[in-house]
Amino acid sequence: MKTRRMLPVGIFAAILFASGVPVAARQKQPNPAKDPTQGQDTSDMDPDMPGMKMGQGASGDQQAENGAVSAMSHMHHHQMGPHMYMTALRPSNPEDWKKADTIVQQLREAIEKYKDYHVAVSEGFRIFMPNLPQAEYHFTNYQNAFLESFTFDPARPTSLLYKKTKTGYDLIGAMYTMPKRVNEEQLNSRVPLSVAQWHLHTKLCMPPKQERGHADFTKFGFQGSILTKPACEEAGGTFYPVIFGWMVHVYPFEDSREKIWGQ
């Protein structure tokens, strides 16, 4: 399987664990007049893992769904690893590809206007960590994330994916999400599992809070060697079997089905 757009481990580790793990931004709409390239205010970040407080009325699954689109926006994996569970590709069939092609068409038409990233910002998409060098930048709409917990509209992605340029941002794709509680048949009903591989982030051992600024990232975190609760507890960490929700990326402006679905 091809790997692409992987954030360097050192940068990722520094983001995730310095200052107590910044995660989901609370639901606060951006000021459309503010250029997102100037940085996002992190004063409303929740420092706790993965409670992901996204509003007083949000359930645990909804919080996890919303937390995924922020906390994971600075990393983009397309490889199998011990901390990632990916759905297996099912046998291909014409009906699934027809459905997938329709999704891509609707998505492409819907996000065409967001090639001007200022439009995305004005319509409620928030860039996460704009001052951090990233291969891809996620502009997330938290209302969309909430709605994705219940309904699916191909024209309403949770996040928009951009590449940074000298003059702004170029739109390259989008991300759909679902709560971690759903099963693979429910994922398949949205984006066929014969076309795309949804993924979950699993088996995370967080280092002790007092060590998060200088933790051993060969052991802790998304690249760490610790994979079990007993081993994590022995190291003084906190273990999470599954964090965040299901995610799948789509690149509707690519020139082949394989590139569009990132396989």
C-alpha cells in the first residue's frame, strides 16, 4: 500500500504531547475577516485527551467524532501500522464503483467554490494549527462533523484538505467521518469498503502528564512501541484502546480512481 503525505515523527510528537496534548477546539465560529494564515487562537483548546469537549450537549461519540477532525488534522496516514486499524478492501464490483463515482462527482461540485480558501473560512471551516509546517492542512467545519454522526451527504464533508502555497492554500481533497461506535456495514453504506479504506487510531499510550514535554516517543504516542494496557500502565501512561472516530480521505480532483481514494 502506498504511503503519502506523512508528517515527520518529531514534529507530530511535539504537537501532540507538548503542553499537555492540544486537542479539539470548542465550537466557536471563526471571524471571516481574519486571515487563517495568521494563526488560530489556541486559548480555547481542551488540554485533556480524548474527552474532546465540543459543546455542553455533545455525547461521548459526538465528542470523539469532533475530536478526530481537530486532533488528527495535523497528521495524515495512509499506511498500516500497529496504532492504526484499517478496513480491509472488499472485492470490487460495478455497483460500488458507480456509487463511489457519484460521491466524488457530488463532492467535487460542492467544494469547487472552496478553491478560494477565504470562502471556506467565511462559511465556518476552521484551519487547525496554520503556523505548523504540514503536508496537508485541515479546514474543519464542526457543524458538519456533528451532522456526520447521524446522516451522510457527499456534498458536506467534515474537513477540507489543502496544500499550503506561497500565496495561500490549494484545495486538494476532503475528509468524511463517522463515530467510532459504528460497524463496518454502516461504513460500507456510506463509502463502499471495496473502494476505500476507513481507518481508526488505536492502542495509544499517552505518557505521564509531567513527562509530555520530553517523553520517549519511541514508546509513547502514535509511533510508539507500547501496544497494550499492562505495558502502558507499567510505563506510567494512560492507555486508550480506540480514540477519535472513523475517517476516510477523498481527493476528487485527482485523475484516477486509485488516486481519488488514496489506495
